[in-house]
Amino acid sequence: MIRKIRVNELNNYIDKEISFSGFVDAIRDKKWVMFVILRDNTGKVQMTIEKSDENNQKLLDIMNDTSVDSTVKVACKVLKNDAVKLGGIELIPTDIEVTSRADTLPFDYNNLDGVNIDTRLDFRWLDIRNEKNMLARSVESCMIEGMREFLYKNKFTEIHTPKLIGTASESGSSVFEVKYFNDKAYLAQSPQFYKQMAMAAGMDRVFEVAPCFRAENSNTNRHATEFTSFDLEFSYIDSYLDVMDLEEDLLIAGLTKVKNEYGEKILELFGKEVIVPTKPFPKIKLKDLYQELHDRYGFDIPKEDIGDMNAEAEKLTYQLAKEKFNSEFMFVIDYAATKRPFYHMRENGVLQGYDLIWRGAEITSGAQREHRYEELVKNAKEKGLGKDVEFYLQFFKYGCPPHGGFAVGVDRLTMLLLGLTIKETQFLFRGPNRLNP
């Protein structure tokens, strides 16, 4: 396999002849020397072309005819030079090949102040070249890697469920309908039903990282019509507290890996500290939360939201978590069953589940699921659900262990970690008014 040497690996090649490829980040043509800054997604390196060496004239001609953001392939020697600010390394070229030439850019991605977000999204492949945006991609990948590693270590199986489904999933609303040959299908809101099918099959512990779709005409800084969800489900639990306990471990694993690998860079570029939480996360009953928000902040939940949360309540819950518990996270429990899906287990009308609030937003709704067939049928009827869930109910007719699970929005996690909006966070944003690029 042809392997590209990356900027962050150049220390391993001091005094060696190598081939290096990357973007031209800047050209500084001085009287006696030309400095060319090259970059890849791991960093930048200086290439030095001495004008006093007659053999370098061809290289100087090539670079004089090359625009910033073109890509090059350079045959060079890697030298240690403590005077060079970029890592104390410089490349001394013997040959330069321009592999692509860049036209004039529509905006300066190094200075996005004043650049309209829609213009940035129209040219998202240029927008991502911004150092902060490139870091966001690496951070998100690192966090998912840490969470995946934790689940693999704990004997979870990664599954891949269909996104084209024959009936409207979960609530039966807010789904995208698509033509499917001579029939119609829907884009899945979540893998929830299929995760539970895996429990009925006896798989015990499963997870999936995959797209989900919501046909909601929401134009906020944290909603998207397509997003990436980190879903898991596991069997033989005693209560929803077991689900909360697992989510604590999962988030600690993901954030620990991010802090170790990118904590300093995140602080430098985003001014955000990666705070790894400790167990247990504080939890509060919904009715007690309402009282705290009233007493501390004069906030009363609107009548239409009683039994649930809204955006303002989530922001104040984070403030409460910081002030009262010195915690970044807060579990909220004891929701009204009427406000939650029919497949969540209930006990005396109280939902056996929770929301998890982080940095002013809900990142998870988790629960112990109802695994008893008769109870599920009753709950579905109460919600007015009929044929849309018939196939799902069949999973529980032939034995199914007690189980629970949750989903975490990958995009929202990254957004909150770095202090961005969802449009800036997603690799390619999808919302009510955007289907391209």
C-alpha cells in the first residue's frame, strides 16, 4: 500500500529522503530564499528553497507559477532546524510536482468572520479547510472511537439496521416518505425497533452508529433533518438505573480519549476545556427540578410542557447542575409517561427512564423498555398506534429479556463540546432548506 507521510510523522524521518504531499498553505518569497508552507490535516511544515543554489531555479519557477491551495508532491530531505517555528523541521526539495492548481477562492477560510454561514455551507469542502473545522472532524472521530472501544471491550456487538422501512417508525409522525418501486417506504427516525429485535433474538448487547432522519421543520442551532446517532441496547438489566450507569461509563470513555489526544488543541482554538466527568452524575426528579428552577431562577414550565422539558428548562438545568452539584451533567428522571414513547416501561404511571442534560441541552433520552407483550399492546393502544407497530409487537410474543438503552446524537455531542452550532458541526448539514452539497 502506498502510504503518505503526514506532517505529524516527519520527526521520524529526520535526515532522510522522502516524498511529501499536501496543500500549499502560503508562499513567502524573500530576497535570498523562498519559504513555502505546506499542510495536511495533521499540521503544517516549512519547505525552504535557497535562491543562491542554481539548481533550485526550476523549483522557484514552479512555485512562482503555483497558487495557494494548490496541491503538490515534493521529493525532499527532512532536516531538523530549531530556528523554524513550525515544529523545528524543514523540507529541502529536490523536485516539485504540482498535482492540482487552485482557482481563486470565493472566501478566505482562514478568516470566516463576516462570511455568511450559507455561503460557507455552499463551499463546505473549503470551509472545512479552516483549522478549527478540521479539528472538529478529528475530535468527533476520536470521541466515537473512544466510545466504540469501550463497548467492544464490554462485549457489545455492532449492528447495522435498515434505514428504509416499510412502516412509519416510533411515533408515526415526522418521517420522510420515499417512493419504493411500486410501493412507498420511510426513512427511519431511529434504529429503536431493530435494537429491541436484537434483544428478542438473544444478542444481549448491541450498538450502532448511523444516520437517522426527522421530518421536522425546525430551524434552530441544534436541529437537523439528518443526523448521526450513537444507539445502544442491552439485556438483563434490573432497572433504568443500569442504563444510566452504562451511559456514564460510555461518555467518560469518549471524553477521556478526546482530552488525552486533543484537549490542549481544543483549548487553544476553541477556548473550551474538555471536562471529564466523574461518577455518579447527579440526578433529580422532574417535579423537584421544576421547584428548583422556580425557586432559584423564577422559571415556571409552560402549561403545555408540564411533564416534560423545553429549551429554556434545559439551559437552566445545566446552570443548576453547575451551581448545586459542580457537574457538567444532570440526569432528569420521573417523566410523565404520557410525554414519552409507548415502549418505555412505566411503573405507576411514571416513566422508567431519563433525560441527560449537558451544557444546556438534552443529549439523551434513555429508559428501561417494556418487554412484556401484553403491556406493550396496551401502551400502543393508549397512544393510538395500530398497524404501524404491529410488526414490532411480534418481537415480544416469543420471549424477550428485560432490557434498556439510549441514543446519543453524535453531532450534538461535538457541537456542545466545542461550542458550535449544528450547521458548523456536521460534516454536511441537512435541514429544511438545505439538500446540497
